[in-house]
Amino acid sequence: MNTNLRNEIAALIGIELSSSKCFETRRKDKTIEGFDFWQHFNEMCYRILKGDYLMKKVLHDAINGITLLSNLDCVDNKRIGTLGHSYGGNTVLFLSALDERIAFSCASGCACTFENRMKNNVGIEMASVIPNFHGKYDIYDVVSCIAPRRLLIVSSDSDKYSRDAAYIVEKASSAYAKWSALGNLEHKQYQGGHAITEERFYDIIKWIEINA
């Protein structure tokens, strides 16, 4: 993988490489039902005011989860994988880019460049609001850091949050080609909107069964 690029992205976010914050039971009031937006928004804003990032917290939590898994006797450390949709898909891309212990990943409903989002007035998930990130990088750089490990990107033709997934895969292909691992980067596009469907869900499970 591109170690220098990976380290630059990790340093920008503040990650030391070694259910998510503000949602459901991890809300400040510990309630499960309700509207997450303002807690999510506040967690982002409070951190930025202090020179910190919500993405840093999200990734630290996920990295700790991988560490916990890797220390279990029943887990094969060479076969740890991760998958997610939407917010979870964003987490998958950044986590997989920065934690090489992850052998395979699936990111659904999230592969859209910052450039495309801003051009088309599409919202940016709050943990992905990383000051100065877009001045140097975009999502295809994150995907490039996952090479040569196996990655499936799932998109749909009417989903604004995965609008240019094919372009991201194209841009990241050179990183996989350097490892002679183009076959490890896959993109499946479906008809429909953002919400994950039963068809996509079962196709993802089949992909995991093959690649785990």
C-alpha cells in the first residue's frame, strides 16, 4: 500500500496507528429512540472548536474493536473484515485505509468524492468533516490506501451519496495495479436509491463468504 499517503491521512486526522459515538445508547442521555442529528452535529462542532475531529473518535473506537477481536482465541487475525452502509460505509473506508489488520472490506452507499458532493450540494457526514482534508486528498486517496487488500464498493444509480463511485474505483485502480491486485478492488452498482435493499444485502453476504 501507499505507506506515505496512509501516514499523511492518519496524521491529519490525529489517529495513532496502533454502535458509534452520539448514536442510540451512546447518546449523552443514553436513550435509544429519538433524533440523532443534533447530538451528532454537536459532537462534531465541539471537537472542531477544540482542534479535534469526530472522525478521530470514531476511528479510535473502531480500532479498539479490531484490537479486541484480534486478541480472541476464536478469531483468525488474518481474516478480520469490516462492512458498513452509509455512515458505516464511510467508517469502513477510513478504518480500512488506516488499519492494515483488516483483510477485506465492504463499503456500501458512501463512495462519493468531496468534490462531487460540493458541486451537487450533497450533505457530508459529520465525522467526515475534517478541516484541510479536501485541500490535499479525496475519497479515492483513502481507497488507494486499502490496496492491495480486498475491497467491495457498493453503489446505486440514484444514490447521491455514491454518485461517482465508479470514478473513485477508477482513480484508485492504479494503486491496486502496482500490487498486481486489480482483482481485489470490486464495484457493484445497482438500480435504486440510498437505502440498502435485500438484494444488495445478500450479495454482500455472498461476497464476504467468498472473501473471508
